[in-house]
Amino acid sequence: KGQLQVIAPLEGTPAQRAGLRAGDKILKIDDKSTVDMTIEEAVSLIRGPKGTEVTLTIFREEWGKTKEFKITRAVIEIPSLKWELRPVNGYPDIAYIKLYHFTEKAGFDFRLAAIEILNSSAKKIILDLRNNPGGYLEVARDIAGWFLERGKIVVIEDFGNGKKREYKSEGPGKFLDYKIVVLINEGSASGSEILAGALRDNRGIILIGEKSFGKGSVQELEKL
């Protein structure tokens, strides 16, 4: 709606450490108003040399007034995911998977984690997509394929002129027999909404948490 807004602060970044949250509105970058500012302009102003500072003027719904956040810039290295066994009643049969972002590397990282989970004592999976702002559509589809039968629709892209494109699961469906729940919140956007929706619609998997962000645009990976 023309307002520069945080979709989700990424794991381990200066913004997350400073306390920014999903849904925060960025009204100023240093002394410059963000009214009518493009994303590209905002990014160029927020980014800068490691160790320097940028001040963001933030409005959050529950505050009623703005606050300034001084953020020290750093090199951003985004992890794809982490996973661990969560013991319940002494039995380590729940795999907890936290997916941070659907980066180009996330599909490969998920495959490695999936192989470890399949060779572990896990029988159930908690898939945590909270504060996952999305990423590449193809990566979200590839990860969905671990939970769905081959050929199931993951998402339909509508170009608005009667033209549609279906993205279907390509397998391998190794987690079809696992009980699964998905965690989402207001910072779950784009690819994470696609993955959560595909699991709910195809398998009736329960989504737990809050209403997601609602981002309908698509980024695709092109080989040049």
C-alpha cells in the first residue's frame, strides 16, 4: 500500500538484534522520509560499510508513536535452515525444522537435513516457517516435494490475462508418512505461504500461529 514495511527480520542480522519485527513500518532512513521511495532507493540507503550506523524511524501498530532504531551495519550471512530432534517423554521422535529463507542454497541444505532426519529416530515433524519472508518459488516447490506425492499442485501462478502456470510437486515424497504441523506468523510470506498452503490443501496439515503476511509476487531463478 505504498508504505515501506518490514516483511521479516532475517535470523542473526543487525535488524533482528536491534528488535525490528515483521510488520514494522519504516518512515525514515536517517533523516530521509520514505514517502514515495522505491525499494531500490531504500536498500541503497540502508546498506553501507560494515561497522557504520543507520537510524530507522519505525512505527509499530501497538505504540501509537514512532521510535528510532540505531542499527550497526554488518556482513549479512543468511542461514538456510537448522534442525534438531526434540525429545517428548524421553523419546526423541520429533524433528524440529526451522526454515529461515528460500534461498538458492536452501533446496540443497534441505536435502541434506532430510537425509539425516530419515536416518534418525524421528517419526513426526514440526516445520517452523515463522518470520520466513520467502525467496525463490522453485525452491519452495522443491521442498514441498519432500512432503507431497509427485504431481500434486503446489501453487498456481495467475498472470491476470487468462494465462496460468501450475507448479507441481516433483517428489520425492519421503515425508508422506510423517505426522506434520507447520508454524506460521505475520512474518511468514511468499514462499513460506506457498509451502504452508500446499501442505494444508493437499494433506490437511494443521497450520499453527497467526495470519501470514500475504505476499503474492513471484521471484524466479534464471540461468544466464
